Amino acid sequence: MTKTTGTTKATGTTGTTGSTGTTGTMTGTPPAVSFTGAVRSFGAVRALRGVDLRIARGETVALLGRNGAGKSTTIALLLGLTEPDEGRVELFGGPPEASVRAGRIGAMLQEGRAVPRVTVRELVTFVAGRYPAPMPVARALEPAGIADLAGRRVDRLSGGQTQRVRFAVALAGNPALIVLDEPTAALDVEARHAFWASMRSYARLGHTVLFSTHHLEEADVYADRILVIDGGRIVADGTGEQLKRAVGGSLVALDLAGRGAEGLELLPGVRSVEVRGDRARLRTDDPDATVIALAGLGAIRGLEVAPASLDDAFLALTAREREAA
């Protein structure tokens, strides 16, 4: 049984970084990415329901969402692979196609088979040659960690090696905006750390980065800002800390020991109560006050206090959207 009380304003964080604002954007300079009322349907399925968002130049932004939430459609619109049924999508103040043609966009997507009978160097060189001001091939291979694979055939690489080749291909044109769809899938822990070190160096040069991931800790650590999409809408927008505070800054868990959960939602600081079997989880803005009140009730068996994680925030935000639907 799950019982949720109180209201968490998932989009309350938009006032701090602004899903319709452009934090860090120079006056008069269009943002790197702009969605205005973007709607996209596929038959009877409405994948996006009026998405508004802005990503400033130089920001590193994570896009989080469950499968089917609208992430892939958002990325497809951004890359000009499809168009919105309603609303507008712009990159650097113009249509996505213009930025793609100008070589300002690099993408690392999950789909795509390895090109047969070409080496890593040949593939990256070919892609770099399609851009007006490409990155030197050796420089693209190095941050991807595949300099030693330059002479290997792409179709004979492992899954993790192929993923790193995709990263080098995305970097080859030295794009102003790089879009990464699940970039660390198939990478081991060491390769993931190396990838993000390279990505941070690239972002520090002033490039804009948008990435989607199922590793929520990556979003928490490496993104300046996190967008949560669910049901085709942006339901939260802010830093990892802001999202965690939006759903209750801490978790207090305890064994109910046969007593009911009635009245727990009224304790000081409590934002919501979730009951799983004989154990209750309280989201609270003031864990000290909550624990003192629990002690007064004699309800401190199996007590645990921990800060809310981004996983907790994500689950709470998307669960509320499902309940609202």
C-alpha cells in the first residue's frame, strides 16, 4: 500500500533556473535551445504536450524521464529529425535544420549499426570532413579514449568500444551544442568516469551539452540543471538539490510495529507518507522536528534518517504525474 499526502510542486523549481528562462544567456543573444509550446503526436498518442524550455549557451543539462515519457521525441525535435505539430523549436535563434547544416550540432544516439569495413580513424575523419570547422581527428579520438583503436575496424569492436566511437563521432565537428542519448550505456565504471572527465573539459570551453541518462547519479553530479519529463510535459526543472528539496529534503523511515500510519502526515516538517508493508517512509523538510515528534509518540523502532536522493525525487515527481493523469 502506498499513501501519499501533501503537495509537492514539481515545477516549483522552474522559478529558480527557469524552464522558460535563460540563466547565463547574454542579453540579446538567443539561447542554444528553445522550445515554445511544442506539441507532437503519433496517431492517437500525444508524445509531447506543450513543452516550454530554454537552455542557455554553455549550460550542461540532463534530461530525465521514464521510457515513453517524451525524451526521445524531444531529442528528435531538437535535432530536426521531426517537426512539432504545434509550437516552435529553435536552436541558436533559428530552425534546427539551419544549425545542423552549419555544423553547430553533434549527436551521440543509441541507434545505429557499426559501419562495416572501415577503421575508427577513417570513420571519424569522414565525419569531421562534413563540418566547416572540425576538430582535429586525433583530438576527437583522445577524449573518447580510443586513440589506441584508431586502426581497428569499427564493426569488430566491443559494445563499450563502439559507444566511445559514437562519442568521438559526435565531437568530430567541434559542435557548439552536443546532444548525448544515454552516453554511458555499455561503459564500465572506469570508462564512465573517463567519459565524464572528458565531457567536463569540453563543456568548460563554452560548449552546450544536453544528455539523457538512466544513471541519475550522473545527472546529479555532472549537470548544471536537470529537466524531468513525464507524460510529455516538463514536470521539474532545477539543480539536483532544488529537485530534492521540492519533494522533501530528507527521508525518515521507521517500523510501524503493527500501529497504523494515521496522523504521521501531520507531524512537523512532513510532506508525504509512504507505507510499504510494516514500514513507513516520511519525506520531511525538518527531519530533527519529525524525529522528536516521533519519539514523543514512542514510534522510533527501526528509525533511519537520510537525505533524499535524486532517485527519490525522480520517483516522487513522476509518480505524482501518473496519479494526476
